[in-house]
Amino acid sequence: MPVVIVDGQEIEIGADERLNCIEVARRAGKEIPHYCWHPGLSVVASCRMCLIETGQRDAATGKITMVPKLVPGCQTPVKDGTVIVTESPLVKDSRARVEEALLIDHPIDCPICDKAGECLLQDYHFQHGQPERRADLQPFHSRKRDVGPTVTLFVDRCIMCTRCVRFTREISGTAELMVTSRGAKEEIDVFPGHPLANKLSGNVVDLCPVGALGDKDFLYQQRVWFLKREANVCGGCSAGCSIHTEHNQDAVYRLKPRENPHVNTWWICDEGRYGWHHLHDQSRILDAARKAASPSHRGSGATPATETVEWADVVVKLRDDLKTAGRLAVAVSPMLTIEEAWMLCAVARSIDPEAFLSLGFVPVKGEDETFPGGFTIRAEKCPNRKGVEEVLALYGAGGHSWNDLVAHVAAGKADAAWITAGYPGPWIDTAVADAFANLKQLVVQDLFDSPLMRLATWRLPATGFAERAGTWVNVAHHAQSFRQAIRPPAGVWPEGRLFWNMLGRRGLYDATAVRQQLAASSPAFTALAGEMPATGVDLRIHQLA
């Protein structure tokens, strides 16, 4: 195996690995500071912050010959016998001078900069900068420029790392950003008439190592040191991108991509990034309610009496109403986790052993869109269709779709239906909802009002992606588990908690315990047993139709 020496420490690397000095140093626990380098972008070696000493050890004699000048770690590949020195006086002095040069003309507006608290310029100044400022202090504010619908450019804060420019050329393929002028007058700007409006544009804010690019949605909303961060999964489409949900006092403030080489690498789309606002929509359904089940009321135009029901009573009365009604049909939403789907199916079969189980409505918008960098936005706007289909197969209901359930109900083969939804936007029209109008009992569990919800005898609130815990399986059969990031609004039980209690389980709902039981009961989910890695596991047991 090739061996690289990092500050006297020998690090083995793979024979086929192509690594630079920064990547190898990380394996030795050494972080080489850098601004312009990013593992997902091309190498330009322009910031010079990663300058280090390198050399080569002779395999036969063991003699080390050092290169007489500092080299950029990002642009220097390693091989067997490469020697890297990251902490010599020469390296430290170089870093301090680079940091000093960047700060000479940088605006002193940290107190009002959104990047304060997570800014590499701040961090590197304290770690690698000069012990005191040697230039005159000239505080001034940065010029602001609107470059697109979601991003603001603070021109004078920019350190010209060009990460954003390379992203638009190499990953999104839209190339709206460019470098204007030369030398000390260089600036980032958009091409005239071409604003930064691509579907991945928010990623340039994450890429910016300083406060030059600001997210308009988050700008001046919260100080980053007040935010709590939870590893989560985006529920916007079937790609299932790994994200961090950043929140404070049960309010989400922003979503950021979480590195996952198996799913989304370093990126997320803008639709997912800004697709959390429905969680705090004032029109959400927040109470469990029950109204008269008589079909005559629905057809007469009279408004049936509606009563709010405590959740402890929902657990008992809902089961009794559905059992009394007779034949049951259940739509298992692809917004549910596999743990919730499994328990819902178990509840349904405990009420009616012959219950008709089907996949819930699958929202589709347009077609899959793949960008030059390999990132794909999926047309299927739900996170867990694959997982729910696998769960349904365990109950002998594989292949049943939403249309099959609607046809089943319209044909008079069901007396009651339980429709789980949880979609962030409108999903059903009156024509389809009317198929459920004559049922004895109709349970609808959703985030917002809809034509179907208005017909329901049981109106139950649903939870959003950040308010639940469990596992989703994306379009590529990759399973990711996540914990609850924020609590749902007061008065709302997560679906898993309701199903857990209806099954008579003791204690608080535990998604991990359910997942372990599911893994033990089905070969399709065996890979979910034990502690799952943060990046998830591959469940390619077989291809689903």
C-alpha cells in the first residue's frame, strides 16, 4: 500500500486513490486551511491559504528530499513516499501573511454579517492570522448587489475564491456568474440579463467561505449560534437528499445540504432548500375532530356537527367507529416513514383482517431533471414510495396504487376508508374526492384542508418532514434514518405516536424499536438492523416494478 508521511505520521492510502495533500492530511487529523478548494469543484489554487512544505522519501535509502518552495496543498497530488509538513514556521508565516492580505480591504461589518459565527475568514484569523493588525483600521460597509431571486452579493466581502463561479459552470451548467475586471478591481457579477436563477442557486451561499453571498430567505433572521442542527432527510422529492435542519425554539430557519456521497454529494435543490415554510403555515390543521358520519348530512347541504376529540379518545373511538363500519380501505401515504407505514398496516389489519391496503397518492411534477454535475431533481415529489411499496408487499398488498383504492371505493367494496396524506400542497380535486362521499366512515390525516378533508368524519392533523422520526427509502433504494428535528404544533400527534398507541404499545413512540422489529420480520429490510450510518444503507434486495 502507498504510504504518505504527514508531519511524521505514516498514512496508508489505496493504490487507486487519487488524493491531494488536503485530503490525506485530514486522514492524519490535520486540517490544512483553504478557501478556494472544494472536493466537488475543479482546482484553481488561487487563494494560496493551503501552502505547505512537501518532499519525497526515497524508497531504497529512506532519505527525504524537500521541495525548496511552498506548494498549494489542493493542487499537489500525493503518491507513495510523499512527505507533507503542515506546521513548520515557514508554513505558519505564509498563512498569516495570506490572512493579513485578505483582511486589509475586508469590511469590518462582522456584527451585521449573516456569516458571523460560521465564517472561515474569522476562524482562520484566530487560528492562523497575525497576532496584531499592522495596517490602519478603516471600517466600512460592504456594497450590496442583487444577483438573483434568492441570493444577494455583498461585493466587498468577497475574497475571490471563485467557488460560486465554478459551481454555476460545472455543477448547474448555467454559468450565470463571472469574474469582472482584473487585479485588485476583480469582482463577482452576473452576465447582463442572466440573473442567478437556476434551480440549484442556493448552493453558492453554502459554498461561500465568507459572507459575500447571502440567502435572502435567511438574511437577518437568526444568529447562527442560536440555531440547533439536526441531521435530516429532505421530503421534497424521491431523491431523498441528506440535509441539516437548522432550527430554534421549534421553528425552522433554514435547510442546508449534508454531505452524502451515496445520495446528493454536497448539494440540494432550491425547491428542497426553501420547501419548509408550510411547516409554519397558519392554515395547518391542528386538532383532531370528529363529525357526524351520516351520508344524508353530506348530501343535504347541512353542516354536520363537529367536535374536537382528545387524542386519548381518538385511540379508542377511531378503532370502534372503523370496526363498526365494516370493510376498510387504507391509503398508506408515501410521505410516511416505513416504521409508520408498517404500524398503520398492522392497525388496519387488526380492525379488518381483510382490509384493502394501497399506496397513497404519489405526486408527480414534470420529469426528472439532471444537471451537468450529476445532481438530479426527481419528478416524483414524495420521499418514500419505494419504502411503502416494500411494506405493503409484506401484507400481500404489493402493487395496489392510489387509483386502485379510488376504484375499489367507487365500486362500493368498502364501507370505511383511512387516507393518510401529509402533502405540503394541494393534491386532490373534488371529482376524485366525491368517490368517498358515501362511506360510513372516512378518516383523513393531512396537513391542510382539501375537498377530501371536508368530507371526512374523522379529521386528523398530519406532521411535516422535520416533525417526524423514522426511515425513508429513496428512488435508488437507499434507506436513511433520521430523528425528529422540531416538535409539531401544540395539539398535533405525529402519525407514529397515534399508530403506536392504537397497537397498544407501552411508553413513548420509539421509531428505532419499530425499525429493529421490521428488520427482523422481513429480508427486504434486514440491512436496517443495528446502528445505521449517517449516510444510510443500500436496500437493493430486488427491483420494484
